[in-house]
Amino acid sequence: MLDPSAGWHKFKTIKRAHYSLLILTTLVLISLAAELLVNSKALVLRYQGEYYFPVVSAQIPGHKFGLDYEYETNYRQLEKLFSQQEDNWLIMPLIPFNATENDFDTGIYPPAPPSFEDRHYLGTDSAGRDVLARLIYGFRIAILFSITLLIVEYGVGVLIGCYMGFRGGWFDLLFQRLIEIWSNIPFLYVVMIMSSIITPGFWSLVMIMALFGWMAITWYMRTATYKEASRDYVLAAKMMGASPGRIIVRHILPNAISTVVTFIPFSVAAGITALTALDFLGFGLPAPTPSWGELLKQGVDHLESPWILLSVTFALSSVLLLVTFIGEGIREVFDPKHQTYYE
């Protein structure tokens, strides 16, 4: 089993993989804190000597701050009002729009082009929603979706694959035939049928995709376990009376873990592209959920507004490239050869 400190040191020597990990980690942290950077609510507000924190508060009606309506405060409107006053002030996020908010105050029929004056830095989509806001929130949904899908798929695939390789016999043959049959079922047809029955959601899509995604890692874990099960340390553990579960968890899995680890980045990339493809085809998350696939569809439908297609294409390509570089680095760490081709 690879020493973690030695593995990390080797990973850092692969510069593009190391820098890609730092950049991707930064992007994930930014997306997790998106409410502080992308929000139509003020971060801090001072009115008549009292301080408010709308970004972490429930809805505050407009009349609370001297506006003539009862519904939730429009903080961009309030910002203009406070700019003419000395004692009252507020601080808005860098991007003062929600990902699902329609802004028709630009004076241009949407989609509107990028404008620093209107603070739509990448323009708006066909519904008047800020493109950059939807990119950031869409990235958060995509990365959380792919990680959740990864955990479910690998949890099932590793468990079944290890037991197939360790036990063999009728259990191994049964699951081999089951996987062969199940893998021939067209995944897209199942999604289309399920979409016609229920409204797809985050967890329902995870479960549907996990039903078809666990088989790939199962084959690799079966092969790795079958090889490890014939080694002397496993035979010694059997002779000492260790249970199959203990042998798999304590002995086989730690030595076969490299098979799992090297595929993780590529599985994350596959999860992101799968969700994007489903959203593009209209079988993914329901509107108005921020989605890269939905933005990609809008970009294709509105080629006269190139900022939409260029923004989402650049974002998707960049993230997939970062994940690929990280995957190359991890694969190199677990490579028994000492030289590297990725420095």
C-alpha cells in the first residue's frame, strides 16, 4: 500500500496536476460560499443606527427601510436610495443577482450583453437571468451531484466487486450474468420514461444514474480482489479464522484501493458531463434550477448572443481539463514506475 506522505510528495512534483487541484479546490470553495458572492440580498445593512444582515435573515419587507411596499426588499433599489443618504448604507455582494432572478431593468430585451454598468459581467440569458450567477450555482450543483453519484456508485460497486472476486462460484457467475444483462438496457430510455412519470430531482437523478453506473467499477474491483485473494497474507488470515468481511475490509481493500482512487477524478468528470447532457436534452433537473446543460441549450438556441455559449463552454472545458490533469497526477502516483511523463 502506498505511503500517503510519499504519494502526496510525488503528486506535488507533477506541477500541472498540483496546480489543477489547487485551482479546482478554490473554485469549489467559492461555489460553496456562493451566497456571499452571488446574491440579490445585501451582506450588511445599516439603517437609522441599526445593523441588519439580510443575507442570513428571513425576508425583510420593504417598508422596514422606508420603501412603499410590503414584500421583500429590493436591495439594489435600496442601494440607489441609500447612495443619496449619509447615515444609511449597505454592502451588496460582488454579483448582486440570484441565479433564478429575472432582471428586466437593463433596458434591453433579453438576452442582454455583458455590462459592467448593470453588473451583468457575462450578460443575461433569454429569461433575463445573470449568466455568471447561473454558472457559479450550476457548478456547485454539478460538482455536488458528481461527488454524490461517485459515493453511491463506488459504495455499491466496490462492495459487490470485492465479494465477487473473493467468494467466486455461483455468486460471481450470477452477478456476471446480471451485469451483462443490465448493461444492455438503454440508460437514456429509462431516464425518459422516469421523466414522464415523475419530475426529476437531484436525488432521483442520482439514484437512476447510480443504477447504471455501479457496474464499471465492479469489474475492476472483482479483478483486483481475485488477484489479492490468492496471496499468502489472505490465506493466512483465512487459516486464523478471520471472517470474509474482515478479510475484505482489513486486508484486501487497502491493497486494492489504488484501482478505486485512480478512477475517481475521471468518474467526477463523467458525472458532470452526464448531468450537463441530461439538462441539455431536457431530462435533467427541473427549471429554473441553475444548470450548465440548460445554459448550453440556450447558447445553441441563441447563437446571436455568443456570450452565453462562450461562457458555459469555457467553464465546462476548464473544469473538465482541471479534473483530467488531477486524474493524470493520481494515476502517476500509483504507477509502479519511478519516472513521470506529466511533469
